[in-house]
Amino acid sequence: MKKVSFLDQLRKEGRTVLTEFEAKTFLKQEGIPVVETRLARTQKEALSIGQRLGFPVALKISSPDIIHKSDAGGVRLSLHNGAEVKSAYQNILKGVKAHYPWATIQGITVQKMAKPGTEVIVGTSKDPQFGPVIMFGLGGIFVEVLKDVSFRLIPVTRKDAREMIEEIKGYPLLRGYRGKDPVDLSALIEVILKISHLIERYPGIKDLELNPVFAYKEKVLGIDARIILEKND
């Protein structure tokens, strides 16, 4: 009930967009693997978190009013030491305040830079006619360029999830291609199933997107997350 109340409270407050940190925290509680991400409210705290996580790390602005963090100068990647973290923290705040002086800033997230993997996307949306649907495909920049995705109505079965993976044109990349390791297909299936179940349990979620998800030989890991809620009538 506590997790339901969290989403309901946001909607009651008029919030429809979760920050990336809130989305990742929620998904982690639901058993969906996401990259370790912590929230820093001061430069000193960001430095301490970076040292605990281990470099390199990434810093991102955390604000419910800023969806496109990169456009606002709110992202710094591959920071290799404390000096770079301190500089990035200052520059992010300076840039964001210049672009969005009215934005509510919760802090700046610090996350471990994950080892590159095969990028895929898992997302959901609500079709006006058919209701909630789930999508799977190649992720990262390939989503917009190739549009290589598959869809199913929610809820999906394990068979549905496997078929979603197998029917995209990029499936050979997931099976291993020209010397690349195959990815953990069973872990991808589990993520699709868990997200399908989550949408059933939390009908107030309008859109959910994990992109990219890094798929490895023995696991998968969500790198970026976005959740949008229905407006509270």
C-alpha cells in the first residue's frame, strides 16, 4: 500500500511527472534492475556519493519541471575524479538556473557509469481504444532512427514477451552477432513481465519508459527511466 500511496500522493499534489530518481527508486522497489542512483543535495554530498559508488560517475539534474535534462545542460557523463564531480555539480546548477529559473530543483543525482551493453527499450503507454500496451525494441538512438519495435496489449504472458523479442528485426544482435556475446534473453523476458504486472497494479501510470536498458550476457540493467502519471480528476 505504501508504494500505491506514493504515486497517489504525487497525483493529489498535481504532479504527473516523476523525476528520474523517483522513477528509478520506484522501479527498484518493484524488482526491476536499474543502475545504482543516489540523490545529492549539496556539492559535498555529490562528491561523497561519487567516491562511494566508485568512478567514473554521471551527474544529472533532478527536477519534476525538467524532462529534457540534456537540453537544459543538466547532464554530465564519465566523471573520473572528485574535481570533475565538483566542477560538474556547479556547472549543472548554473546552466539549469539560466535555462529554467522557475524550476523546482530537488538536487543532483549521482549514478555509476555502467559498462556499455546492447541497448534496448521497454515502454508502456495507453491506447485510447485498446488500453495499456507494452513495447520492446532496440534502444538508445536506434529507437528514433530504426523504429524497430514490437507491441502487445497488457497483460502479457511469458510466451508474448519472448515473441516480442524475437520478432524485431534486430533480434540477431541479441542472439550474438559477429563475435558479440548473446544477451540474457531470460532476464529481458522477466523485465517485460514485471513491467506488464506493474501497469496492472498501478493503473494511474500513463506512460513508462526504460531507455536504454543495457543487455549483457548474464543480466540486464535499466540506465534511464521515465514515468508519467494520469492527471488526478
